[in-house]
Amino acid sequence: MNKKMNLGRLKIRFFKSHYIATFFLITLASALLYLTVDSNVVREEESEEENRETTKEHNDVVAAASEEARCNLFSGKWIYDDVSRPLYDEEKCSFMLGDYACKKYGRKEFEYQKWRWQPHHCDLPRFNGTALLEKIRGKRVVFVGDSLNKNQWVSMLCLIESSLNQSLNKSVMRYDNLFVLKAIEYNATIEFYWSPLLVESNCDDPDTHSIRDRILRITSIEKHARHWNDADILIFDSFMWWLEPTMTFLWGSFGSSDAIYKKVGMRYRRYEMALTTWSDWLELNVNRTKTKMFFMSLSPYHFFAETWDEGNNCYNETQPIWKEEYWGISTDREMMEVAESILQKMERRGLNIQYLNITKLSDYRKDAHPTIYRYFPYPITEEKRANPTTYSDCVHWCLPGVPDIWNEILYSYIIAS
């Protein structure tokens, strides 16, 4: 009897211990499950918070850029800023060309690098190379035009490189008139296409084009346009090459025995005809839902001093022009009106092209040209060296410098789009 009772007590104790152990395991498993779920929830919340922060930052950039695009970015003044300027170092830009490398070629004062453009009623968003590359991921950006457009393209490459942590592919590939930089991580390209008159001409060689007797096929553009017709973003310019008093129109092919040549004055009419050929081609060939287009207004040159009666040019100029209503004698309003009229006609035909009127803001900057501080492809005689104003480059711009502002404005429009 006692043995049976003892056995019963053992069974009860065994069952109690087993029950306690089971209860402990269930409790432990529940706790682990709770901790795992709770940890996942925390991680998800942290991830969502990070995404919200990233999205907010992106939206803030876009909202700010949209606001700037609505503001008149082209009306303002130059502010001396030696804190945030320059935006990059000339010597550290892998893409710098001798045409714009003023420091490398002997310029000793660098105040020209430290001016910031301040619109009257808003601020330009600071250029962000990562944000731009994200915006153009998988896309093709092409600058089309002359050496001033190339000046802007080089500025763009320097700006992108300086604001990225990772390095860009430093190799620019060349395919005849087309120069291509690939941003491999973003599957994007930033390109320049040499076409100074937009239409076909005898100045179409990027290396050998210093030709005063300019011959052009005023109605022919396909030779050039087929190289940029599938771009996602196109930035055009064309002005300086039209300033010759006469040019020759060609009907037929270069070198053809039955070609017809005619020397033509009428600068504005020539310009209008070429831009009409260009706009007609775009109307028929551009993908209006895909391609964003920009046209840069004329870039002013400074072959005379501010008062225009001193007989000097941009050589040794170290300060901007301060007269807010200033308009340089070389800044051809009629040429601008021709371009603006063509762009308005394009808009009426459903072609959306953004006109970036950088003329006035650039006209103040008589101090920012290379003058004698650049690479010259020809030897400078001793006679010229004795009078630097005779060979000063008052057309192009030192980098860092004015074209960086053009690109900050272009950037604000691309980001806001």
C-alpha cells in the first residue's frame, strides 16, 4: 500500500516537473518570438524612418528647385563669397582644358573664382552632383554647339566630379565631333557635340575650324542631328560664329562641281534661316514626351572696357561691372530677339524648349575671361606679347567661373522637372 502511494507521489512529482518544464519552454519560445517580432518591427520602423528621411530630403531638393525655377533666376547681382566659392579646384578637375585653365597659364589673382550669383527674390540651389546623376540615371545629356557650349560642358564635368565621393570615369571618349563621358554607376552620359553653326558648314572639324570664310549649307542639319536625336536632355547654343560680316551659302555638296555658292550679308536673316532649319528638324524628329530641351542665350564678350571709350578690353580687369542696368555694346539684342522669336514659334507648334537667358548676368563679368592666361594653339609673337590686349581672349570664361552659374541654373531646372 505504501509502495503504491510512494509510486503515485513519484508520478505526480514527475508530472509536475514535466508540466513546469513544458510551461517554461513555451514561455521561453513565446518570449523569443516576441523579441524577434519586436526586433523586426523596430528594424522596419527604422527602415521606414530612413526612407522617410531620404524621401523628405529628395522632396525638399525638388521643392526648392521648383521654387527657384519659378523665380526669375536671371535677375540679380554678383556677391563676393570666399566661403562657398569656388565650387571646385581648377587643378583637381580631371576634365579641365587649357582653354579655360587660367590659373595654370599664369593668372595670379583669383578673385574671379569667388563671385556668387544672387537672384533678387530667391536663392540658387547649391549644385549637387549626386542628385543630378540620380535625376539623369539611365539617360543621355548632350550639349550641342560651339566652344562656349564646350566651356559649359567642361564646367558641368568639374562640378559633378567635385561633389561626388566616388570617382568618375576620367576618360572622355571621342567619336569625331562627339565627346562622351560615361557615369557608369548611373548608366548615364554627359556629352558634347561640336556644331558651332548647328547646320552643316566648313567649320565642323572640332580641331581645325579657325576659318574666316565660312561656308554653310543653310538647310542641311541631318549630318549633325543624327548624333543627338535620341538624347534625353539637349542643351544648345549658337551665336559667336554668326558675327562675320559675310558668309557663303552652299547649295549642293562640298567639293561638288555643280554646287552653287553665294556670298551673303544680312547677319540676322542668316541666323534666322539656320535656326529655322534647326527648329524644323526638331519638330519632325524629337521625342516630345522624352526629350527636354534648353537653349542658352548669347554669351557676351568684352573687347572694350566698361565705359566703352577707353580703348581697352578685358585684359587686367579684376572686378565685375556694378551698374545694374548695364548692357554691353557687344551684346546684340537683335540677335537675341531672332532666337527668342524662333523659340516662341516652336512653343506654339508644341515644342517645349526652355530659354536660359544668361546674357545679362554674364555681361557684368568683364573680369572673368582668360585674356592671355590660357593655352594658345599658335605661337605668340614678341610684338603681341608687348601689347597683351591684342591677343587677349575676351570671349571664353575661366574655370571655375561664370559657366558654373549657368550650370547651377540648368541644374535647378533639371531637378525641378
